[in-house]
Amino acid sequence: MHVNRTNLKIAIVLNTAWNIYNYRLGLIRALIAAGHEVVAIAPPDEFVPQIVATGCTFVPTHKLSRKGTNPVKDWQYSQELYKIYKAQAIDIALQYTIKPNIYGSMAAGRAGIKSISTVTGLGYSFLSDGLVNKIAKLLYKKAFSATSLVAFQNRDDQALFQDLGLCPAQKTTLIKGSGINTTYFCPLPKTQENSDLIYLFVGRLLYDKGVVELLAAARQLKQEHPATQFWIVGAIDQGNPSAISEEMLQEYIADSTINYLGQSDDVRSIMQNADVVVLPSYREGLPRVMLESLAMAKPIVTTDVAGCREVIQDTRNGFLVPVKDSTALAIALQKMYECSPAQRSEMGKVGRQMALDIFDEQAIINRYFEEIEKLTS
């Protein structure tokens, strides 16, 4: 079927509308501005009106079970996407997050349409051992034989999928993250002055995010520097096998190790008043919070793992620590404490420049345009 290549119908497929609103709105606006028609596809939530306000069409899915491992439900989700792709006469589907990648790729293959699957992270099932891991690999292999292109956010994940034989090298490319709006996330003056250092963690409260190591390191540092503060922003992801317990969280709140700020829709205003951003994760695609930190010129402390190492030049814009090592983490936090404000400011400037040069939203959008052009011309 010949398509007028100047005007494509492009699907953007994710596991939540919230995800589309937070990470893909810039891409949607750019595609519409270029004359394409965009169909956003996800389970509906309160962010649908803001998505529709961009001028795209929103088509809800009802069969996606985010945490479930029921093969019947997952197959129904794939069928649902297949029907939407056919009914909407989609030319190319851009799929993000695990289940849209797997079941969207299968649906696109059956519908005979092009698709780009972006691996934004590997998730619990891929990182755990045993049967679930084996099934996840089989599903990826089947799905990625049907997709046109697999975009990875870091080189480690790209190499891993090639080494495991889940995706042929010629079908892969590197697109570093979802991009960051460096005009919105920019260096801002503090609105509150603190006498001592504020360390900030933003993310779901999961073992995989290094939360337990952070809590231990925070307790250690607070013994020597009681006036330092550790701000924790994020939810306990109920139902996630890697979630920490409510009791553990309460213990560290009760002894004032941490200031727990809950979930927030405005991380920028919190980050604005923090001095250092910490993410001791076990593995990432490309951590959004780190991009926000770089863009806001905050020095960072993160782990030497896939995804995280992409955002740091050790000692230049922060400190890199070994994974799952609370002692090493405490030492890095101590080193950050011992830096002068001028040294931390200099680290922040290096990070800001990285955000502008490598991770700016416009550069990422341009990469998607390049790949769409290649697949559809």
C-alpha cells in the first residue's frame, strides 16, 4: 500500500496516559507540527484531556494488565492493539515500555505495519532469575522479530539484547532517553535557604532503585552531620515484587533519617531547593530524574550500572559508586558534603552542558524523525 509519505498516521503507544503526558508530549507536538496525524494509545486516566489538547486522537486500551503475567490477558491486549492499528489505518507505531513493546510489536507484525519499539528499561521480570526471566526473553525474541526497529536508551541494554540473540544488531539503534525540556528544567535559585546540605532521591521506593542502600547510607551520614537532610520523593509501588515495605519506610521517617515528601507532580520545585540528587539504582534505561538533575545543574551521585553511567562523568558532574554498596554510597555522599559550594556549582555546570549537548528534547525528537523517515521513505 502506498502512503503519502509527507502525511503519516503515527501511533504512540504506552502503558499509561500519564506516561505519554510526562514523557512524549513534545514528540507528539513535533509530529503534528510536521503534518502527521498522531493517535495516542494507552489505558485512560486523568491526563487524557491534556494529551488531546495537543491535537492528537486518543484511543483507550482496556486489556492491558500492567503488573499481571496472565498470558490470556496479554494476548487480549495484543489483539486489542491489532484491532486499533487496523481500524485507525496506522502507518507506523512508536511503542514504549515493556508490554506495549512486546504485544504491540506482535500486533504491528500481524497488521503489516512498521513499528519502532523503544526499550526504556528491562523491568523486574527481565532482571529476576528463573522461569519468568526465560519467558520474558522468549517474548522479546518473538516480538522483536516482528518489529521494524528497536531503539535502546543505553549501549549496555543494546549489547545485552544482541548478545542474548533477542534482536539482530542491524535492527537496533541508540536513542538516548525521552529527552529533557532544558528550558523548563533549568538552573533556578533556591526559594528556601538551608544551613546544611539537602540530598534528594526521586523514584519509586523499590529495592531495584537502591532505596535500601540509600537509607543505610543516609543513616550513616546523619550520625556525623545531623543537620543534613535526605528528601525522598516517590510512592511505594504497591504490587511490585521489588517494593520496600511500609514498615521499613516508617522506621526511617520515625528516627528522622529521611524527610518523606510522598509523590509529587512538581519535582522541579523540590529539586530547585536540593543540593545533590542521588540515584543508587541497580539498572535503568536512561533515568529521567538524572536528566532533570543535569538540566537543573545539580551535582549527582549514582551507580556504575547500565543507564546510570550514561549521565555521569565521574568527579566532573558527580560521583559514581559501585552498585548495592551502602558504604561506598555513604563515602560518596560524604565527599559531596566536603566539596565547597563552588566545587558543587562547577559540577552542576558540567551536568547542565551534558543536558544541552546530549539529552535535550529537541535532539531526541530529531532522532525519531530520522528513524521514521528511514522506515517510511
